[in-house]
Amino acid sequence: MITASAGRLSAVQEDFLLFVQGISREQMRQYVDRYLGGLLAGDACDPELLLTLETFVSCSGQMNEMSARLYIHRNTAAYRLEKLERLLGMPLREAENLLLLSLVFLFRRLLEPGETALGERPQGSVKPGAARR
């Protein structure tokens, strides 16, 4: 069973983990590679584009919020999103694609070294479903 360390995931993401806990690390890796492989691969890796995409997804597709969080002009944000849409081959403003990418970024986080199992929460962490402040 997999989850992330305390403080790294939102309460909603932790609840979502209950639905995906039967998915193996290898399946998660395949999912990440399928949707983010082009952005993560060797020389083609562009951390700025990856951060833009992850921020856009975490902002629920709100470009103004994303550009404010990244401290970039709205036109720069729009240009990056157009580039990402071409690279990924999917429209990023569709709710189902935002949900899909949210899952992919959750899997990516879970695959990072140092993550712990659901039953091995560090002391003081929040249980799934518990309100965070």
C-alpha cells in the first residue's frame, strides 16, 4: 500500500489514495511515463514546462491563478499551455484531462523516494479525510 508523507498531499488527495491503493508502483510508473514521458525524457526535459503543467492542474485549470503563483505574465502562461497541449496531444482546459493529469502527478509524487505506506504515518500527520488547517 502506498501513500505520501505527511504535509505533502492535500486531504482530498489522501482520500483519493483510498481508491487507488490497489495500483502497483509499476502501473503508476507506466501511467506517469505515458502522460509525462515526453516532458521528463533526457534532453527534452523542461522543468519549467513541467512546473507550469503541475501548477495549472493544481489551480484547477485557472490560468490567472496559475500565472500569479508562478509570477509570470498571463501571455507567457498561455504560450506555455499551448506548447504543453501540442507536446501532450490533449486539450488542457477539459475537466477530464485535468483530472487525469491530477492523478498522474499524484502517482509521480508517490513514486518519489522516501514515501511511506498508508499505515506508517509519521506522528502528527493527518489521517485521510481529516480536515487540514
